[in-house]
Amino acid sequence: MLSTGSPPTTVQGRCSISWTHSGGRSSTPPEANVHATSPDGCVYVGWLPEDPSAWQRNIVWHVRVQPADGDAWVQKFGLHTPSEAVAGFPAALVTHSSC
């Protein structure tokens, strides 16, 4: 069973060190925004709890994908989605991507 680990820690742990990270340092509370971008720039994952409307919409995770030869798309995840599941989603995309 997946836990609901700290989003900053989980995103930074699952997205390899070659990803670009901002926000969510170890001294930052879990309520701070965290951004990670894949090395090729095709995949972005964001934990965006600082947006008050995100809590009202129940959407605090955003994954954006820009394929090299296709239309961009977005996947959004709610408050109750385990951070490990969200972090695994873009990690799998990058591993099996032709971006």
C-alpha cells in the first residue's frame, strides 16, 4: 500500500537527480510549491498547494507532457492521490518516452 509521504521529498526522490528541481527543500514545509522538470524538458511535475483555489478544486498535482512530435497534455491529481503514485507516473513516462 502506498503512503501519503511528503510531496517535496517524494518528488525529489523518485525523479532522479538529473531532473531540475525548485522549491521544497528539506527545510521547506510540505505546503510549499515544488517543481521538477525532466532532463529533456518534455515532462513537468508540480506540487502546487500554495494556490488557494487548488484546495477548493481538489487538484494540487499537475503533470504536463510536451511530446516532441505531438500535442501537449496535462494530467491532474487530487489531494488524496499518494505522492508516490504521482511521482511514479512521470518517472514511467520519461523511462518509456520518445520525447
